Amino acid sequence: MSTEIINRVANSKLITFNLEDFYPSGERFLFDIKDWLLEGLVLRETVFREQALAHEWSQYKNAYVALTCSTDAIIPAWAYLLLSTYLNPYAKKTVIGDLKTLETILYSEIISKMDLSNLKDKPVIIKGCSHRPVPENAYLFLIERLQPVVKSLLYGEACSSVPLFKNKNI
């Protein structure tokens, strides 16, 4: 006696939302200015400006750049601003912070611009596992945008999900 196996997940109205699908392509760079400081601690304006002028900025073409200083130096705000003026013609995005901060800002911008109208009143599962660096905050940004729109939110995989939210008005 053979019984047909029915894939209830495939037949459900559940929509899987994978943040990894929105990962922006492009190389990432962590630009540490410590090497441009006297003994890694003191920013000398003349020397700093000379190094910025001599640096090959075109290597950051179509890349994402995080500006940081890995020492305990006190860096004036103008120093990062100056570097950004050199990066702006080349880099897709420049931020102050580490690579995690960079990814968080990128995802924040992407999620804020998403058209979610196709998810109105639908059950949505947010896929949790990814092979790319999706920052934890991206999931919070996404839920903030999805919650007013969707019927329900789950997290994980369709076969083993965790319920997060159900709109009682639908």
C-alpha cells in the first residue's frame, strides 16, 4: 500500500524571508589609521594630510570601507571627515567603526528601503542561518518593518520554527 507523501511546507502560504539574499556585493576594507599616527597615538595634522594625499584611494573603488583606529589614540572628528573626502569618489559606502558596524549600517539602509507590500497579511518566516555576515541587528530592523505588515512572524526553518508574533487583528 503506497501513500503519497505530501510536502505541507511547500504547499503552505508561508513566505521565507532570507536576509542573506540582500547581502550587498562588494569588497570590504577595514582602514586603520594607527599607522599614520606618531607612535600609533598622536595625530600630527601636517603628516596626516600628507599621507592622505599620497595614499592610493582608487583601490577602494566599488568597495565598502570602515574607518577605525585600533589604538587608544584620541582622533579628532575632522580626521575621519578628511579621509571620507578622499574615499567618496571611489567607495560605495564609508563609515566610522569596525566591519560589524559597516554591515549593520548597510543592512539598516537596505531594510529601510524595502518594499514589503507583497507581504501584507501573510505568514512570514525569517530564515536564521546564513553563510554571509548578516548582523544580529539586521533581524531587529527587519522585524520592526515587518511586524505592522504581516499576519505572523516566525524564525528559523519551516520544519522547526519559533513563533515570534501573530497579528490578532487579521
